[in-house]
Amino acid sequence: MEQLEVIKWIVRKLEEVDLRYFITGSIASSYYGVPRFTHDIDILLAIGVKEAVEIFNLLRDHGYISKEGIAEALSGSGMFNFIHGESGLKIDFWISKGDLFETSCFARCRKVEISQGFFAFMGSPEDVLLHKIYWDHLMPSERQIRDAQGIIAVQASRLDVEYIMEWAKNLGIKEKVEALLTEKKIPNLE
């Protein structure tokens, strides 16, 4: 089973039980920017304990998932993973902290066509860009910066620069964002 098929499979599973989610990470940056191979699928979830039990029950017969890992994610680590049995691909589930930024991300996520006739929720290009730069801020990574540059290059003037700069300031990454946007000469940069 290829990565795209696993994405379709997990989206169907999440939507089957009406869980709030959106795809983020390198899958999303490849969708909006320059495609690259990635070993995992990142999904942000808005869940509590009840929904965590649903996810465990939904996935336990289809690969590896740990109750303890989910409990740790809910109590602070913020992330648990699932290894899809048939393909061996890893899905990293990030649990929303419910802060203002993630609330905004959920409000702005959009349903996009990821394959002919198949739609899934994905973070907005602006929010994916901000996440990439924020992760580089926490753990410097040339790959995160290249993903961000790819989004800027492909999306160019379609990006909501005012929104990006507002959140960049709030997230403490304003200088990095300004440097990347200036490098690509995006209009409307204050």
C-alpha cells in the first residue's frame, strides 16, 4: 500500500467517527509547495479522552498503536503514533492544545482534493508555513526551512502575509519569517 492510499485510508477512518483533524507537516508542505518524499504522515487532532479511546479502538486491529502512548500524548507530550500494519508507514498524531494559534489553524483548514475525487482536510498554506518555521525555531532543520521556502515559492502572492506576520510575531519567529519572505520577494511585507 502506497503513502497516498494510507492517507486516504486514515482520512476515511477519522471521518467515519467524525473526528476533527487536518493534515499538516511534510505532506501539507508538499501539497502547497515543492513535493518531497517523507516517511510519515502528520495529522493534528482536536480530541479528548473519549475520542482517544475511539481512535485506539478504530486503529488497534490495523497496526501498532499504544494506549500508553495516547495517554502520554493527552497528558503533555502532545503526540502519539500509529504504524500501519500493511504498509509499515507511520502516522504521527498531534493533539491540539486548544491554544489560540491551533484554534485559528482549525478555523482556516480547508478540504482539498488530494487525489482524483478524494478530499481531505489540510492546514492552510499559511499555517503549514508557520508550523515549519516554528519547528525550525525549536529544533533547527534545513529540511523545515526548505519546505517553508517551497510553500513561499509556489504560493507566492496568494499567501496572506498579514496573517502570517501577525502569528509570526505571536509565535516568536517574526525575524525568520521576514527573512524568508524577503528572500522570495513576496509583496505586502511590512
